[in-house]
Amino acid sequence: MIYADHAATTKMSETAKLAMLSAIEENWYNPSSLYTPGQQASGVLMDARVRISRCLGCLPKEIYFTSGGSEADNQAILSAAAIGKRQGKMHIISTAFEHHAVLHTLKKLEKEGFEITLLDVGESGIVDPNQLEKAIRPDTALVTIMYANNEIGTIQPIGEIGAVCRQNGVLFHTDAVQAAGHLPINVKEDQIDMLSLSAHKFNGPKGIGVLYAKTGVFLTNLIEGGEQERGKRAGTENLPAIVGMAAALEEACALQKERSIYVTKLRDQLIAGLKKISGALLNGDEIRRLPGNVNFCFLDTEAEGLLLLLDNKGICASSGSACTSGFLDPSHVLLAIGRDPQTARGSLRLTLDYENTPEEVETIIEAVTDTVRILRGC
Ligand SMILES: *Cc1c(COP(=O)(O)O)cnc(C)c1O
């Protein structure tokens, strides 16, 4: 079996597993309890917060643990909307190719009277900071633009976007779920006010994530109850998952540079091999993309067929688009970069990581070449 769907989820690293196991066995006490073992668990929680904050370049008290990337996106956007509403600012800027955790939250706000501007991302899949600057209005409450796209892997000019937002006094949130652990991130340098990440995209456990919120950004609670996370996210902390996430992020950040060089080579090998197929169109900028991301449309094919035949050959891949009611809709991301619906239906996303090998990439190239030929009936 060849796993080439690391944008969907990743396998837990040994480091993360061991960290979780020790938390399960030794620190299973409630961090809010006053007796010594409880206070020890509280210390472990604090330690995880400190380690994660170091990876992001922020303060420990700016880290809020959530159930994952989706919750962090929801909380960030709803918080900014609440702040905006109090100031009479009811306009939000985003892009058409965000994750549904962002787009569906914006839809909800639209129904509540917010006006949403979705920036064009062009054929390259990269936001233009000048276009953003033109879209900002006196009543803009929030700019939310993802760090790197989960389908086509394109990396946004986050530092420039952050600078435009800061200069115009607008809050800036970025969904960095695909970037965290894979790209170097520094929220202070990039002038990011809020950032979402999710552990299972960087070899940590599922169901745990982080919302970073800069000191002074007033968060809205999604879950009411106890005083955990400084009163902003109630519920007894999932300490094993938090500790596993901290270990995974630290490891990913320490090895980021060397892994990125290795995975980029695999990516470019795969892109070069698949480009040789006739009617193969690479989606998104060829260079400014995540180290492991490859995404093509193959004319006169359909994603269901591609994925099924590849699965038969033991290759786990994705079309990038969400499966609704049993069939694949063309991906909103591919439509956003200007693919027509028919072309977008023939999409294939292959996402690699440090565990993949050049031999696997060769096998994938042969398998995809074969599959496309079979589907075209020639
Ligand atoms: C996976 C993903 C999410 C959702 O994260 P969960 O932890 O699965 O809720 C959000 N945004 C992006 C870009 C993602 O890739």
C-alpha cells in the first residue's frame, strides 16, 4: 500500500505516541484539581503550551486548545465578527478557496447581516496583497486567508497580507492547518492576529488543535462551562492529545527544513512524471506550493474512476473535492482557480510526506499513467 493522502491526515509519529502514552499512564489526573498529582498534570499542560508557543513565535497565554482545525476556524471568525459588530463593522474579506470550516462559518455570518467579499485567487491560486488592500473598507472587521491551500497546496504571501491588515487596522486570521509543521511559521513576524492549526496534519493525534489569538483579541466562547483555557473554551483538557500535539509539532518544526528539501524533491519528481501524460494540467503555481502537494486535472477522466482504479493498485489518493451524496462534486477550489466544471471533475490530489520514497513515486507515476489510459478507453 502506498499512502499519498497526507493532506487528509497523517500517521502519528512514534514521538507523539510515546508522549501520549506517558500522559495516559502518569498524568491522567484533572489539571484543575488542587492535590499534587492534579497540579503535576497542570504543569504538563503548561509545558505543552510553552512548547507550542515557541514553535509559533507567540506567548504561551496566546495559545487556546480546541478540538481541531475546524473549531479553531469557527472560534476565530465568530470572535472577530462579534468584535466587529460591537464597533459597527460588518464586512469580512476572505477567498473563494478556503476550507469549508471557514466558508460555511462565513455563510452563517452572511445570514446574520455580514457582508462577505471573496477575493479572486487567479489561475495560480495565490492571493494578490494589492487586491486585498483595495478590498479593505472602513467597516472591514476581519480578513481571513489560509496560509496554504489544502487541495492545490499554494502558499499565500502571508507576511505581506499581515502587513496590509496591520497597516489598515484590520484583524487578520489565517487557517494554517496545512502549513503548521510543514512551513516555518512566526506569527509576530507575519503580523498574524489569529491562527488555526490541527495536530493530525503534522503527525499528531486527531481531535486536537490550537487557536492562537494575539493578546488583546477578545475571544467568543463556543462552549460555555468551566474556566479552562482562561474561560474561553470550557471542558476538561484532553491532556494526552495536547501532549501528543506538542511533541509532534516540536519534532516537525525541528526537522522541517530537511524534510521539506526531501519531500520537495519527491513532489517535483511526481509532477515531472505526471506532466508527460497527455491532457494533464497541473493545478496551482508549480513552485509556490507545499513541499508534498501534487494536484492535476486529467482531461476526459473522472475522479471517481481514477480513485477507484488507484485504490485497486494499492494507492491511497484523493480528488480534493468533498463527496456529497455519493458522487463527487467538482471542487470549489478548482472552480476558484478558473477550471471549468468538466475539467475539475477529473482531478487527482497526491500529497506526499517524509515517509514516501522515490520508488513509490515511480510506482505512482506508472499507476496513474495506466489508469488515465484505461479511463479514456485507449
Ligand atoms: C484539515 C483541515 C481543516 C480541519 O481540521 P480538523 O482538525 O480536521 O477539524 C481545516 N482547514 C484546513 C486547511 C485543513 O486542511
